[in-house]
Amino acid sequence: MALQIHTTPSSFTNGLYHPPRHSKLKFSIKSQKPTVDAEPTPEPTSSPKNPASPGQGFGGSSAKSSASSSKEKKQRGKRERASIIRRSPVEKPAFVNKEEAAKAEEQRKNESAFLLAWLGLGGLILVEGIVLAASGFLPEEWDKFFVKYLYPTFTPTVGLFLAGTVAYGVLKYLQNEKLKDKK
């Protein structure tokens, strides 16, 4: 398709372009490829649509056939309906005795304390990073202090955090595998 713009020749011949104050542009769209399958579109009739008649939708079938197909679907749906199967709800694992329950509770507390310590270490790394980034804008004495004490400890702190996180992930993975093997 090509878009052709027709304008008055005087606007381009004098070398200066002045946008028109009122639009005299005419647009026409012409197809460069002739269409073989083009059918003329029917013009709409002025008769009002009957709101009581059912719509044909995309299928283009008549109202009688659509009514009969909906009845068939309802009948087919009744015949093919499967029975509902009830399943027992998932239960929490029952501990054999109180000793195992106490051991699991102690492990949960230790894990919570470890994660809280790791959260604190992550916060410390965040604060160290912000202070080191801002140390160039601080007074000269503060900058020297941070460079002397804080800068050398930053990388090992990040390394410790990374190593501890990896070790915790491997530990939890192995515990999960051990539980799968028991079942």
C-alpha cells in the first residue's frame, strides 16, 4: 500500500516551508498489489435489529441449529460428568515421641538465631558499603579513619557472608535429601 499526499505546489516551490493555516492536504491510500479475492462489502440496511432474536456470533449458523446444538451439549455434559473423588487432607508429620519433638524445636530455634545473625551481617555490609561510598565527601579525618580500618575489612566481610550463605543452602539441601530418603 502506498500513501500519497497531495498538496498545493506553491508551498514547496518558494524554498521556505510555511505550514498551512488551514489544512488543504488530501490523503489517498492506494494498494500496489491487486487483490483477487476481494468481495464487495454489503451495505448496511436501515432495518432495525430485532432484540429478541438470538445473535449468530462468529459461526454464522441459524438460530434453530444453535438452539439444538446447545441442547446436545447439555445432554452430553450430563452423561460425561465424572464422579467427585474426595482426598484426605495433608497432615502435619506426627513425631514419634517427645524427644524428637524437642529436638526439632531446638533446631528451629537455632536456625532462627542463625538467620537473624545473617540478617545483621547483611545490614552491616550495607552500612559499610554506604559509608565507604560516602567517605570521599566526609571530612579528611573521617576519610582517613575509614580507609585505615573499614576498607580492609569490607571484602572479607562480604566473602564471609557469601560463604555462609552457600554453606547454609547446601546444608538445607542435604537435610531435604535425607528426609526424602527416609520416606
